[in-house]
Amino acid sequence: MKLGICGWILVKVTYSKLKYVVIRTISHSRILTSAYFAFSPSYRREQRALVSGLLSHMKDIKEDTSFFLLRRNIHRIEKGLVMPSRRPVFAAEYIGETVDYYLKALKNCGGVSREFDWATDVLHQYFASVESHPYVDKARRAFLEIAPVEPGEAVPYKHGTVRSPVTNDELLSLVRQRKSVRTFLQKPVPRELVDTALEIAALSPSSCNRQPTHYRIYDEGPLLREMARLPLGTAGFADNIPMICAVTGDLSAYFYERDRHSIYVDGCLSAMLFMLALETVGLASCPLNWAEIDSRDQRFEKMAGLLPHERAIMFMAIGYPDPEGKVAYSAKKDLSALRSYNQASEAARRPELRDEVRTRVANWWRRLRKLVAPAAEDMTLFFILYESELLALVRSH
Ligand SMILES: Cc1cc2nc3c(=O)[nH]c(=O)nc-3n(C[C@H](O)[C@H](O)[C@H](O)COP(=O)(O)O)c2cc1C
């Protein structure tokens, strides 16, 4: 049976109305909300990926096979080194494991990596800065036995009075130049240019410097065509995309569920730098939404060979912009709608009001207890008596 446009509109309207009723009902209750999401396949996939990430992280703690743990601990140590009021001994509780991770990383990468050099330099400075402590001394001995003797320069440094190398106007014109481009010239995109832009994306901040982001790039053959059609938002220009990139995040970088959003935040911070950097090498881009659709997620996982704890964050079309192609204007919201300063609730603004409310609630509570207590005592007595009667009855049989 064919529905036709009117039929589809009717289905859509009915669905929207039904959904509104359901969402309004469950929005009043946490339990109903949980029940609702228990039936959502996309949430299940996300939760599975999260659990898989936690498991992988725990395995890494046992086997020390990833850089995440070393990265995180080295960053914690360098943060300790830059604190204005540094303690004479810090990081004692995790310096042992950090040196362990360091030794394992040395085995894994053979000591050749930017990050490994950084770890070496920071540990050298740490051991030269902290006072004696049994845990620290033990770790120091293990480290000095194996670490390169000459430390490098990847250690905390003075910020100094630096002036921005680009003016506000220059930055503004670069940012204004970047627009979402959907019409590309049909010529190959040089990988060296993309790598140049990625070196800039690599400088983006990430929580605890964990750097969970990865760029999966496709620029040839049927794989490119199929990948370009995977995100919903490429309808109408998928065949025009000369290079597509999937930005993915690795959930095995975290030990706690509370960090589950970090891959998205870190991934997007990096992607923004990448898009700006692409502009500087003459390329254009269009960020592409990766909607949570179970079947597409599965297809992407299979095609890209994603591990269970790796998640797609967004896609990006990349290419030389066609000078004749049109770009959507996409007006931005006004400053007044973009920000607010010192916005707070009335209670937070007037602590005396909060205290008054607290005192009033405490008084009500006291009065209520006074009122209820005698009755409660009677009830307790009743239950004690009733129970002893019951026990006597049971015993007598
Ligand atoms: C996370 C994200 C997802 C997007 N997804 C799509 C998409 O699927 N298809 C598309 O044509 N544009 C997509 N865009 C581009 C937006 O439509 C565009 O950024 C917005 O209209 C502002 O325009 P501008 O980028 O030219 O400033 C996406 C942008 C972002 C940030």
C-alpha cells in the first residue's frame, strides 16, 4: 500500500503528537525516563561502548598497553609542578604506577615518540623537585636505572609576556572565511595539506591531555563513496565529496562513567581547529552530523573496523571549494543571546534569603516531628506488643 505525501504527513503529525504526550508524561519522573530509554537501541549502543571502554581501560591498567594512563599521570605531575604553592612531596600515591607505565611504554614504542620524550622530561624534573619519601625514592631508583640521562625541554615553562601573533581582525577574517562548503572541485585533495592541518588540530586542548580523538580519512574508491553516503546530512552532495573524514573518540581513555562526554567535547575542540587550519592551506570543509541511528552506527563500525569502545563523533567533508559553488549565509545569533554574565537564581544571589528559607524549613520539620512523634511512639509500641503476641503464638504451636 502506497501512502502518498498526504499519508506521510498524517503519519508524521500523529507520531509527533504521540511523542509529545509520551515525553511530557515521562518528563515528570526519573523512573519512567529510565524505562523509556531502556528501550532505545541507540542508548544501549552508547552504554555498551561506555562499558567496553571502562573494561578496556581497566585491562590497560593491568597490562599497561596504552598511552592514556601514562599521558594522564604525566599531565597530573606537570600540573603539580606548575602549582603556585607546590607541596614538597606530591603524587607519591601514583608515582610508582606512573614509572611502571613509563617502563612499559618504553618497551612498546622503543623510546621514540614525542609523548615519550615529554614523559621522560617531566619525570626528570619531578624527581629533581620533590623531597624524599619511600614511594618516591623507590620510583626514582626504577626510573633513573632506565631513563635517558639528558633530559630535554618538554617541561613546564614560564608563560612570559607574549603578544598574540595574529590580530583580532586577522583571526576574525580567518573565522569568517570558514564556511560550510558543500560544492567541491573534483580534484584530489593532497594528503600533505591535510596532515599539515592535522598537526594544528593535534594542538587542541583535551581533558587531562588524554587526546582520545582519531581522524579516519577516506579519499579513494568505493569506500569513499560509501562513507560519504553514511551520514544523513550529505543527501544532495554526497557524490561531490572528494574526501571524507570521520572524527572518532576512544572511550577506553577513562576510568569513570562521569567522563563519558569527554570524547565529544575533546573531539569537537580538535575538529574546530582542524577546520580552521584547512582554510589556511586552501581547503574547505563541511561538518556533518552523526545521528544516533543503530543501523548506520553498525555499518560504520563494520566498515571502519571500529573497536567496541570507539565512537563516531562527527564526519567532515573536505575538498577544494568550487569558486562558482554557493555557500549558505547562516546568520549567527546576537551577542545578547549568546552570553550572560553572573546569571544566578534569586537564592544564590541573596544568601540571607537562602538561610531564611532553611530556618523556616527546619522549624516546620521540628513542629511536624513534635506532632507526629507521640503517634509514632504509640505505633511502635503497638508493633512491639503485636510482635511479642505473635511470637508467643508461634512458640505455643
Ligand atoms: C556538528 C555539526 C553537524 C552538521 N551536520 C551537517 C550535515 O549533516 N549536513 C550539512 O549539510 N551541514 C551540516 N552542518 C553544517 C551546518 O549546517 C553549518 O555549520 C551551520 O549552518 C552554520 O553555517 P557555517 O558553518 O557556514 O557557519 C553541521 C554542522 C555541525 C557543527
